[in-house]
Amino acid sequence: MKFPGSHILSIDQFERGDVERLFEVADRMRPYAHRQRITRVLEGAILGSMFFEPSTRTRISFGSAFNLLGGEVRETTGFETTAIAKGESLFDTARVLSGYSDVIAMRHPEEGSVREFAQGSRVPVINGGDGSNEHPTQALLDLYTIRSELMSRGRGLDGLRIAMVGDLRYGRTVHSLSRLLLLYQPVHVHLVAPPELRMPAEITEALRSAGHEVIETEALEQGIAGVDIVYSTRIQEERFASREEADLYRGRLRLNQSVYTANCEPNTVIMHPLPRDSRAGAQELDVDLNDNPNLAIFRQSDNGVLVRMALFALILDVADQVDTHARDVNWFTERRF
Ligand code: NCD
């Protein structure tokens, strides 16, 4: 893939070399993300951030990543504050807003909407999630996290064994992550979901055709045994016809410390794209795992900044200039990690 000027709409755009290039740039972003150095490489550049669905991590980490590279962020959240509420098309909105920005990050509840928007945009558009379809930057930060967690345990990605747990039907993060895994050597994938919330057959078939071993089960205990990574997900309540329907599945696949101890191998990494649903009936990842050193969920959300910085640097073609526009910080920066 040619990064400079490209839209990032689907994980299918990436080849393995692109992922490696992105991760290598992301590694170099660490001193900036950790506030040891400042770079102004994107000084004067503007990110248009358009989020038409709830978002905390994705929206803020896109914005922080752009700020950390020296650029500015213009935010739009919710349809009601835009002319889309007056009937303006995505194409026209894109045409207009791309006149005010150098790059746009967008989230929208409908599948395919970000692609439609990109057709009207005169600047690169990054998909921050389109309905239950895709969330490519999340998949990249997830794989970056898997790689660094395994490296810290003296392992590589080869022979990866991963369990994806929860709402695999509507969860766009697991859709994109599964597609990204197609680029790697045969991996072992356990898909743990109620029958109604299984991974779309098209993705399961693509995994099998790529030579991956795929095991589908409803049983959490069986699914999380013998894997390196447990990737838990939230029931995507907003995609169901009613809250009552979502309630049927909430809390069914609940990982807590005792289930972990009884079934997982020592050092199994626990991931989740977040938000985890911490309401009483849900708790897909119980708070009693908070002291478990293998709970990687906050390292994972931190990595979102590194990966999004790298993506901006590559799309705007400044990856090799970041360090030449840098200096040390002059404020107190000690952090507890
Ligand atoms: C996910 C999303 O929006 O798809 N969150 C995120 O971006 N980290 C997962 C979710 O909402 O459950």
C-alpha cells in the first residue's frame, strides 16, 4: 500500500509489509507519546474528527495522536450538531469539511458510510468504525498489543493462539482483527459466542481458507483453554432491536479471576477493545481481574495513540521528519505505568 494520501477504510488494504512499517514507526513514537520529547512535525495541520456514535478511546486517541505530532483538531460529535440533520448528504458534507482539514477521522453507525464519505472527500479519511462492519485502526493497535505482549514473554506472532469471546456477530473490532490475522502464518482461533452471535460465516471461511485452525464453541471454559490471548468483547447493545434482546446475552461469557485461574494457562494475556460493560448484569471482564498483571487492556488503549500517530505520520508523509522537528519537554513528566 502507498501510505501517503491514502484513505484507510478497511483492514484488507494492508499487506504484511505495511503492518510491519506501521509498527516500526509506532515504536519510534513512544518518547513522544510518553511526553519525554515533543515534536511539531504537523504544526499547522488540521485533523477533522467526526464521530457520529459514542466514542471515548478512539476519538480522544485520534485527537491526542494528532496533537502529539503538533497538529490541531476540529471536532464534530453527533448528527444533531451538523447539517446532516438538515438532509445534507455524506458526499456534500465530505466535500465541504475536507476543505477545512488535512485528514479526517470518522465514525458512523452505518456500514459502508465512511467509504461513501471518503468518495466526497478531498483529503484522506480514516475509518474509526462503520456500524458493525470494520474498525481497522483498532485491529492494528490490537495486533501491535498482541505482538508486544508476546515479545515481553519471549515469543513472536508465529503459532499465535487466540480466543475471541462475546458478540462476534456485531463486534466490528473482531471482524477487522480476524481479517488482519489472514496475513499471518497459520494461527489457532477459538471463536466463543452464543449461536446467535457467531462470527459471520464469510470471515470464518476466510480464516479457514488461509489455513488457520478455527474452533467455534459456546463454552467459555473450553474456548479460553490453551490460548495465548483471550480477546473479550462487549455485547453490542446498540445493534440489537431492543435492549431486552441484548440482555439475553449480557453476562453469559463472563471472565473473572477464578474462571481465569481454573482454565487459562499461566500468563495468558487478557485483552478487550473497551469499553467493558461494568454494569451488574454484564461484567464480561470482571473488575477482580484488575490486579492480574496479564490484564493488558490499558496497555492496549495506550497503544492506540502510538499506532494512530504512526498512521498519521505515514499518511501525511512525515514519518522520517518527526525527530528533526523535536525537542525535550520542560515540564514534569513522570508517569506511573
Ligand atoms: C469498540 C467499538 O467502538 O467498536 N470500541 C473501541 O473503539 N475501542 C468496541 C465496543 O464499542 O464495544
